[in-house]
Amino acid sequence: MSSMNTSNLTIETLKKMFSENKRFDSRKLFDLRPIKVESEVSNKAEGSARVFLGKTEVIVGVKMQLGAPYPDSPDKGNLMVSGDLLPLASPRFEMGPPGFEAIELPRLVDRAIRESGMIQLDKLVVTPKEKVWTVIIDIYPINDDGSLIDAATIGAVIALKNAEIPGIDESGNPDYDKKTGKLPLSKETAPFSFSFFKLGDSLILDPTREEEEACEARVTFGISKWNKQYMINSCQKSGETTFTKTEIEKMMNIIPEKFDEVNEKLKKFL
Amino acid sequence: MAKESKETKRESGRKLTEMRPMMAKVGVIPNADGSAMFAFGNTVAIAAVYGPRQLHPQHMQNPSTGILRCNYDLLSFSVADRKKPGPSRRSQEISKVTQWALLPAVNLKEFPNTVIDVQIYIIQADAGTRTAGINAASMALAHAGIPMRDLICSISVGKLDKDLVVDLDKSEEDFEGGEGPTDFPIAKFASKDEYTLLQLDGKIQPDVVKKILDLADEACKEIYEVQKNALKAVVETKVAEK
């Protein structure tokens, strides 16, 4: 795979195929690639997961640290999401300070998880107003073939699901060899993220890198279930074109369906 | 139930769909090719446009189109806890979504190899800063004479527990209880139902999204009038001066 930009020829071909509900890999526009998940891939982490979406591979780990609460939430633990687009994962990624993509990816995963209320941060207080657990989710793409945000969100959710809280030793520091039980999570809520991409008048889900590069705009939604209702928790539009009201309504109809589909596939990890 | 909804009435006394008083002024920065101020109540944004001008470094130039660069930031004293000067991850993200919000409206193909720089700063913040910034920037672009398909209007629609609410202020953004606060900043073409900014934090049922877009459409009509009048005013003053 070279790091060349998508050719106009490819873009035109994709535009035509999308308008006929076809794709290079014979999927329909809203079909997802096969999802494969492994949990507990790194035993030093409090929780971890590896996610494959087709050829896209992402590893996500959860670490926990003790620290002071944020002044605006003295009775809650903290959540931090970070991501690093390793040059290992794609010829597109380079060493050096994070570009916008590397900033946006963890922010979108953060918002999907935080706003869904999946992590019960109020149960992560050690000493009220003084000492709380900080949950740190680190995202590393290993092979980028598109849909990194959606893959990373799945990875983060599953890593959280198997995360265990470390012990605390006599001097008040974390004892990472001891485990004191599961991370407190809402039983009902596990968010997923779905990014719709637009090329011409067509919308697609779960693009490959090539499709993603050809597309003109993207909108990412975080969705979860809360009190038995589907809830959109986060949203961000990117790209140089617009989405029409009809398109947004269409996406709102598809999303619950896709949420159920992924939920069903990943049931044993959740 | 009725009692509950009374409790979630707005502190400011505004009706659920009532926006804060808006203010707009064009031509606030004489050095700039285009500039404007836009305020939603206590949130005040200023924007300057420089360009189209030659882009340096040269290797960033694009011979098939001009490029649009946006920078959004808060002045350090515009918020309760002083904001450390310089870009943060938040401001970098807002800069980028602002660029995406404005891009569909600007015809950059007419200016190959050039850059149009949009600089947005918040003087006073009381929530809705990105939307105020986009409204100001859209006027500044028009004021700079950049060919545009339409003006961009931007508004934040929110949900406080179950009530849909237009133009949240900071106290409402920090609302707690029920389904919590949801903030849904939206930008669109003034005269078409095409959306250029969609962002959201909170909890919203998929079937409520359409209602939110409808509320944003109504609000944007009012914003458009304010923007249009401010742009007209600057032209009329110029004519009068001659």
C-alpha cells in the first residue's frame, strides 16, 4: 500500500458504485465489515482489547492512577482518553507532534463514553475531595484501514468491561499486582460509535481507508441505551460538504439497527 | 409531571425557544479585509478575515484551489478560570469544526494558490462561543468580498432533561438532573436545510434529532436577519460617507 492520495479515477468509480449500492469489497452501503475482538491482550493493563474491523486493527488499554479530582467534580473519578497514531500502523502516520486526526480520535471516543454514563465515576472516589482514581484509556491503531474512530470505541468499551481496579498499598499508592474487583460500570449502557461518510449523494458506513479518503464529509455519532431508550450521546461532523435534513433523518433511522447488530455480535464481551 | 416541567423553566425567564438578544456589527477591525462582531447575550465573538493572500510556505499552496484556515480561541480573561494563552486541544478542535462549518459556503476554487485566514476570538464567554464565532466569521467573510454560496448561521439547541431549549447559556449548560444537559451546536446554510456543523454532547433520542433541526432552522432565520442587517448597515455607512 502506497501513501498516494486517492486518484480522481477511483473517486469517480466509487461515486458511481455507491449510487448503485455497491462497493469494491462487495458490501452494501451500510454493511459493516466482520468484527473480531480479543479481550485481555496485555496483562499489565487494568483492562485491554484488540479489535479488528476488516483489516483495521486497534489495540486499546485501560490504566488507572490515583490523583486529585478535578475542581469541578470533587466527588468523581476522572476519565482521560488518549491516542497515538503510530507510524507502525500506516504510511500516512508520521512521528512528531500530534496532528488534528490524532487529537480528534481520542476526543470523540472520550465523548461517546463519558456522555453515555457507562463508567460510574462517582464510585471511583478513594478519599472524598482528595483522592480519586483516574481511568486512562489509551488507543493505538496497529493497522489503519479506515473507521478508526468506530473501531477504537469498540476497543475502549471492551477494555473497560474487563478492567479491574488495582489495590492500594499501606502508603496509599496503587498496588498494580493486586486486584480489588471490576471497574464500576453501568450494566445497561455500552456505547458504540458509527461514522457515516458521504460521497456525492451517497452515504456509507464503515469505510475502508480508500473509501474514507474518497469521501467528502463524515459525521460520527456515539449511541448507547439508557433507561431502555436509544440515546445519541455525541456527534461530530467533518469535511468540506454538507448533510441535508433528509440524510440526517435517514441516519437516525439506521443507527439503532446498527447498534443492535454490533451489540449482538459482541454480546459475550459486554 | 406538569410541576416538574415548571421546575425546568429557564432561570433567565426566557421561553424555551427564545434566544438571547443578538448583536452584530460589521467592520470592527479596520486592518482586516473583512471583520465582524457577533453576540448572543453575554457571549461576544469577534472575527477577522485576511485574504485571499499568497500562502507561505509555498509547498502548502494548492494550484487547483485556495484554502481556508480557521483559528478559534478564547481570550485568557473571557472565562471564570483564566484560560492559559495559546491553543488547547479544545480550541484546536473548535477551529477545525469551524473550518468545516464555513468551507461549504465559500468558493475557494476562484483563488488558486492562496489562503483565506479566519481569526476568531471570544471576548466574553457565556456558552455558545463556537456558534457565535461562526456567525461572526460568516459575516466577516462576506464583508471581505469572498464569493459565497450563502451565509452560514449557527445556533446551539439543547435539551434540559426532556425540554428542548434554544441557545443555552452557561448556567443551563451546567444543568444537572433527569436526562441531563445536552448541547447540540448546529450550523447551516441560511436559505437551505443543509447542515455544515453538527456536534453534540449529552443524551438525545434519535427521533428527537429532527425536531432539534427544525428548531435550529427557525433560530437561524432570526440570526440571518441580524447578520444581513449588520452587513447592510456597513455598506450604507460607506455610501453615506461618500
